[in-house]
Amino acid sequence: MNIPNVTTKSIPIKNQIRLLQTLRGDAASQIKDGILKNITNGVIQFDPPVLPDLQSVLQLLVSSPLLGQTAQEALNAISQPSTPTLPPLPTPIPAPSHMIKRNAEGPVIVGPNLAGISNKGGGSENEDALVAMERDGVKVMLVADGVGGNNAGEVASGIMVETTEQIFTADPQNFDLAVAIAETHARIQSAVTQDSTKKTMGTTVVGAVIKDSRATIKHLGDSKALLVRKGRIFQVTRDHSNSFALLSRYSIASPLLPSEVAAVLTAAKVDAIADISLPFSEELTAAIWPHSKISGTAIFKFIGAEKALTPDEITINLQPGDKLILLTDGATDYTSWDAFKQAVTDKLNAPAFELAKAIVDAASSSHDNVTAAVHCEPLLPPLPKARPVTLMQGRVIYSVGDKTDPDISVAASIDVIIDDDAPSPIPAPSVDAQLTDIQRQTEDLHQQWETIQVQLQAFRTTKERHQTDITKWHTTIARIGEAAPNIKLIESRREEIQSAFEATETQIISNFESNAAAFSDDQETVDSFAKLAEQQLLAAQVFRDTALQELDQNNPVAARVQAIKETINDLEQAVIQIDHLMEDLDLQTRQLRQEVQHLMLERERLLAKLQTNTSGIEALLGVIPELPEISEKS
């Protein structure tokens, strides 16, 4: 680590102009000369409003016997005519491109109602991948986010989109995303066996198959699917991340549940997010938006894990004007809800590509790759005003006039949840279904627990390595001190310089406060004292930095020791951050243990309801795995 050169370029330009005007003393010429050279070399950037003041000061300094030539060069530099800046041209909509973006930036445009765009954002490489296609009246769109970091996450996401393209192209009418996901898993496992360096690679996926205004969505991981209907945004997938799983299970009585989420749950009269069926209301979607992903936590479901996983599935009956949006986590984790909502609102009636681009642009500050895919359901002539009259076998039959028309019907899933003011009650699930759900939750807890153990071990290894490095650097400093006895004298001199600066700073502030109190009725005089104090503080800072810089330049060994101390400080801060992350993981482990206990009690309660049917109990016990053994210290 090198000690950076300290120059006046960090001081605001207005303050530097004041230094050129007012600075006096033995070191004044040296400081002014540095400022003038920085102006000549373009190191100092200034806005046009300060240009007249700067030119006036430089013209006065041109007559100085010591600084005249340097001032003239600076004056010539700022007097050069600048090239006028033209306003940027509007970004044209690209022509339709290839249906796949494998780890590359740019758009995929199938038509006005189906498009996507990927951007590497703040990532060093783009591990996201995107596919959008339409064949024989069937549309498919999919985004994938590679996991595994340097261990070929981009390879895994690329395999996902290429496999999807191959299978869909072969038979669009019978295409099933689950088949493409299973084949991708097999191909990733095959790649891992051939190259052990890729053993941790994998990918998230969220995809949709759209046919006859019906969208079937399947996903694994923390990439999201959202539905926009009549200007409102609904989340239609649950993230497979440890943080979201815990957030979903916090009850409204838990102090760990964010207050805005608790308010929505209270209004909905439910105890936890886990009790709410998909899709989530816009109010709940907005409330969980900033809390569904916590830095340092991981996903527990993705393609490429040791065993193949069944993706979550939800089916939506699309209405005219609906927008279906698929996003990788880079588009959500670094974008506020208000910014995302505004981007969607601004492009509500725009083509699919414009909406996708607006979403990606809203995440311009993302430190991750950003990918969005959008399907716009075409607008159709409005149907006659209808009202639901009955709920039969999961379908709503609408009445038009005096005639009930069974052809005007939709599946009761999403339409009833979103649009009806008073939806008909859905029968409670059977005991068999509840036990099956317990089995699913148990598998999720297994995955989360195993992921946390891997993270804890990685953090322990990193912490031990940092602590070893800290010890090594302390030993190095001790050896340098033995070889160069004057190090202590230099360190003492450094402390003296810093102490003198702090004493001067305190005195300047004290003098200003006394003068300001004495002339409190004269604001103009107080302002002049404030300007004088500012100049004195800046001059003191420059003197201190110059003295420390000269001390280091004349004593390279001392500079080396200072650099090592800064390295030690960085490592110590990293260890503190790791301790905080490990505490968070320990908290998650305790939460998982509580969930295991809750599931055990719930299983016993449900089995007790079936005690009269011995054969049924034995059959159910055969399909429920043993719950994980999680200790308090895990």
C-alpha cells in the first residue's frame, strides 16, 4: 500500500482562489505555485461561474516577480476556448436482434410485446443470461443469474438459455420449462465432473411460457417475476434466499419483522408472510422490497446443486394490458421501490423493450449485473360489463345482461385475488396436502442449514487468514524497528506534527467563536471572521500535509511502516465485518432451529388427526424425511 501524495486539489476551487489572494508567509509562494501548476495541468476542475474571479486573481499575480510566469501559464490555460457540448441524441430503439444474450450486454427484441435487455452494471463480467422467443403462437422468456463467482457462474447461466432455446425450437407447442431446467442441471453436473474447478457453479432461473393469454412461470433462486395490472405491481414468486425465508416466517409479534411489513400483515389479518398466497399485493410487494435480500446471505435453491430441485410454479391468466416482468436480483437489490415503480409507471403504455430498458436504467447504480425481460399482453376491445355470480370448481362464471355465458370465464386463481373486492373463500387444504407442504418446508430448511454451514466455514477460514496476516505484519514492523532505530524518532515527529495541527485547529476555532460572540449584532463582521477562520484552517491543513509528505519522502522506511499499519487496520476492520456476518448467520441458525421445532409439533398435530387411519399414517410417514438436527452452536 502506497502513501498517496497530498496536494491542494482536494480543496474546493473557491477556497484555493482565496488562498491565492490572501495567503502570506514563508511557505505561501510554494503553496501558490502548486495551485497555479494544478490549474495549468488541468488537475483542478472549476465551473464557469468562478472563471471571472479566477482570471482577476491570476492577472494580479502575473506582475509577481516569483510567480509571474507560472500565473501567466495558468491564465493562458483557462483562457483557451472550450468546445461547446451538444446535448446527447435520443437513444434509438435497436433493431430486432438474436433471441439469446449469453453473458453479453444488449437487447433482445422479438417484437413490440416481447423483449429484454442485459447490462453488466457494476460487475466485472456479465454472469446474467437472457432468452426470449416466439414460435407457433407460443412465447417463452427467461432470465438466469450465474452463481459461483469466479467458478464459472456465467457458464451455468449460459447453459440454461442455450438449453431452453434448443428444446423450445424442437417442439414449441409442448415445451415445458421444467424439462429445460432438468436438462440444464444434468449438463451442469456433467461439466463439473470434467472440470473440478467449476464444482460450485450454478444459476438461478425465472422463466415464463405464454400461450393463449396464459402464463406459466417456474423459478429457482432469487430472480423475480412481477405482474403489472392496471398500474399496480404484484410479486408472483417467492425468493429462495435465506433472508427472504426468515422474513417470511417472522410473526407480526417478532421485533425482527420490519414495521412496514408488520403494518401490511396486520391490515390483511395474517400472522406472517408465509401465510399469504401468491401473488402478493402491491402493498406487501412494496413493503418487502428493501428487506427481501440481506447482504452476505445466500440462496438455497438453484440449478447446479448436488441434487436436482423441482422449480416453484404459478400460472397467471393474463388480461389485456398486463405486463409480465422477469428480473435478476441486480435489478431489485440496488433499486428503491419508488424508483422502480416510477420507471414502470413512465413506460406503462410503451413497447416491451422500452419498459425493460427503463427498469435496467433505474438500476444504474447496481454493483451487480442487471437483466430484465418483459411481455406485454396486447390490448383488446373491452368485454361487456360483467359481474361474478358464482364460484364453481375453481372458475368464475360471469353474467352478461340476463344471460349467463359460460364462455366468458377465467381461472379463479389470480383474477379473484387481485380484482374481486370480496373473493369467494377457498376451501382449506386437506391433511394430506398439509403434510406434503411440511415435507417441502423440511427440504427447504435442510437446504438453508447446509448453505449456512458452508458460509460459516468460509468466513472462519477467511478470518483465520486475516489474523495470520495481521500477526505477520506486526512482526515485520518489529523487525524494521530493530534494523532502523530512527523509526521511533520519525514516528515521534509525525505525532508532533499532528498534535501541532490539532492545537492550531482548536485555537482557530476558539478565536472565531470569541470574535463571533463579541460582534454577534454585526453579521457582516461575523461573516468576515468566518472567512478568515476558513482560510487559516485550510492553510494549517496544507502545512501539516506538506510536512508529513516531506517526512515520508525523506524517510522511505518510515513510509513503509506507515503503509503496513494501514494494511493492518484494513485487515482488522475486515475481521470485525466478518464477526458481524457470522453473528447474523448464527441468528439465522437459531431461527431455523425454531422452525424445525415448529414443524415437528405441526406434524404431530396433523398425524394425530389421522390416528384412526393406521394405513394412511404409515404411508405418510414413509414420505416425510427426518428433520435436520441443528444444535445451538451450529
